[in-house]
Amino acid sequence: MTESYINNKISPEDLETIKKAKASMEDIGLLMQGLNKLGGTIETGIKIIPLKQQLWLQTHIDKILMTLVKSNLTTMQKGKSFKKPSPIVYKSLVTATGVVSGALGAATGIGTAIFASELALSTKFIMRSIMDIARSEGEDIYDLETQLSCLQVFALGGDSKDDDGLETSYYTSRMVLDNAIKGAGSYISKNGISGLNKLLLNSTNPLVKLISSVASRFTVQVSEKFIAQAVPLIGAAGGGSVNYIFINHFQKMAKAHFTIRRLERKYSRKLVETAYLKLK
């Protein structure tokens, strides 16, 4: 597919939009780079955390994401209102949880009740913000596939020299997770959500596999957040700053992700993906 063909098929305005979305995806930003540096590199940062706490963190994040998915699937029904606070409101809420946890010493150790509750609450607010952004780009947030695509955002980390320990190419990551989303969506469409608690205990279930795939990437981000919070900065203000950087990053990833999905619906996945890969 030649560049001239792409230029004839996609408007200049939309090509510029794809270019900006790609820039957002591939540059995690100076603030997030700073957080990564505080938390250590991906290769060494996790190793700073003892194995027992690493396992606790992975298990707890699995549980948090499963709870969010379960809550959305069972409570979000068509026809019910979904209030839409601005991104600023969610930034304020997540920052506030960081301030409280920093003041109470949540960063004294992974596995503490304060750290666990702060992580669950801030992740919930981030997910709601992601869903707001999805809806602003024309997504039906009551649709199963959209809800799972919102979950997918937690696995998007940018493509940067400061984040090169994992495969983070946007379309490569999407290809892997999209297959998991299709499997999970097909299973739920066929079997419904009855007995969801038992369903989420089955490690071979497509939905559980999807959550585990996202959680493994999100765990890296959270470990960097934890290590950064553990640095003796300025207590509550430091915890609030880290959380602000954290939600700002995922709002940025969500905006780029759902902008690209909107243009894929307008043109086609293949055409937008080709343009994305060719644009510099």
C-alpha cells in the first residue's frame, strides 16, 4: 500500500490526527520518564522488590482488574445514566488518593492495607476516566468489546528508550490483546455472566487469560509507581505527584487508542494501521 494511495484515501486532517496519536503512543512523556527513572529501569526496578511482594502485587492487580471487569459487566446496562466528570476531576481524585496514602505511609511496603486500598481506588478512577475518553471518541461503553478495550489501555505503555524492557509497539501489543479480547467476548456472549465468580477462578478461561495478560504489563507500571513513592521525597505531596503522573499517562494512552479506533471505524483497520506505521 503506497503512501500516495493512503493520502488519497485518508483526509489530511485525519492523517495529522493519526500522526499525533502515534506520537502520544510512542513518547511516554517527560513526567512518566521521570517516574520510570525514580522507579528504576524495567529490567532492574522489579528486582528491587522482594519476590514475595512481587507475587503479592501480581495477584492483587489481577484481583483489582477482575473486580473492575465484573463490576462493569454486571452493573452497566443500556439505558442507565453514566455521568461524565471531566478528566480534571479524575486527575483530582487519583491525586487525592496519592496524597492520603503518602501521608499515611502507604509506600512503607507492598502488601500493606493502605497501599492495597489506594491502588484499588486509584485504578478504579483511572478505569472510569478511560471509559469517559472512549465514549468521547464515539465508543458504546455498554458494549462488551468496548469495555474490554478499555481494560486494554492498562497494557499500553508507550515505545520509548526508557521503556524498552518489554514489547510496547502499539499494533503489536494490540494484535496480541485483540485476540484475547475476541476469545473473552465470544465466551461471555455465548455463556453470559451468570456464575461470574466461578468463571474468574478458572485460569484457562479466555476472560481470565485476557486479564492476566493486561495485569502482567500493568504490574510493571505499578511497581515503578511503588518504588518512586518509596523514595523519601516529600510525603503526601510526593504521593500525590506520582499519582497525577500515573493517571495523566493512562489518559494520554486512552485518548490515542480510542482516536485510532474511531478512525479505523471510519476507514478500515488495515488502512489506518498502514498509515500509522508509515507516518513519522
